[in-house]
Amino acid sequence: MPTSEVRPDREITGRAESPILPAPVFDRLIAEMRRFQDLLAGAALPAADAEQLTTLLATGASSLAEHQVPDARRDFSNRRDVPSRGQSMTPWFEVVERDHDSVVAQVRFGRFFNGVGGVAHGGTIPLIFDDVLGSLASWERSRSRTAYLNVSYLSVTPLDTPLILEAAFEREEGRKRFLRGTLRNGDTVCARAESLFVATTI
């Protein structure tokens, strides 16, 4: 499925009373948020600049406070028509191949996710696995939640480098759904994940 297409059954519950923010507009907003995070993570700010940025952020936060909505109506992390589901919590990713039982995604860890020595923080790698595997676990299926996620680290994960994450739905046993994932930098495997998701109505 092309990356920026909306899945046929896509619906944002409760959004009927307000228009959905156009995908290109929201994508740009999240992209600038990520850019800000990456640049802040790499900056050493003079006090005056820090004060100015703090004022700008406070102004932006006040604007956002006027538009708070119930969880099902929010755009952040609810958008399948933009990369990363329209959120900046995880490293950037974009699905390039998808079917009922597998996903291939391009991934990039920006400087915001730096651990030490110019490589990704180890804790951010389970985060991207959980997001992509969790999406696949519930794709064209009922909702599910993470019950178990085990990540094996095989090589450091570089920053600002195009990576590939491959996810596969292995089997289903009652409410239990078993999935695997691999994160690669070219031919080098950075990490592997084994996971269990459990179907739920909550």
C-alpha cells in the first residue's frame, strides 16, 4: 500500500463534528516538531536564547490548550495517512510495504534519540518495535495490547541513517498474537524483537 494512502477502513472515531486536519498540514507540523527536538538535543544554548525559546514554547502551549479534545478525536498518533502515525514520540518511520501479515518500514533515528557516541539510545529501539509490531498486531484485526516484548541487540543503531524495520505476524492462538521484527542497517542486523500481543476490547 502506498505510504500516504489512508487505509480503506480508516476512521477517526468521534471526528464527525470537526474537520480532519489535512494530512500535508499535520505532516509538516510533526516534521517541524521532530526538527526542533533534534536541534535542541544537539544544542548548547546561551541563556538569552533559552529564555526566548521558552517564551515561544509557552505561547505555543497556550494555543494548544485551547484545542484539547477526547483521546479518540486527537490527531497525534491517530493518523495512518502520515508517517509515524502523526506523532514524534518514536523515531521517524514510514511504512513502504504492508499486507495482512507483514510490514516493511523505513526508519530514522534523529539526534533527539541519541544515547552516547552518536548511536541510538538502547531504550528507544524497543519503542519503535512496539509501535510497528503493535500496529501490525491490530491491522485488520481487533485491538490488542503489548504483553511481552523481548529485544536482542546485535549491533549499534546509528543516528541519521536510513534503516529498515521488517515485522512479521507469526501466529495466533486464541487471544494471543505472536510477532517478530528485525531492524537493519543495510546488511547489518542492529536488533531483533520477539513479541506477544493480546486481543482486548479496552
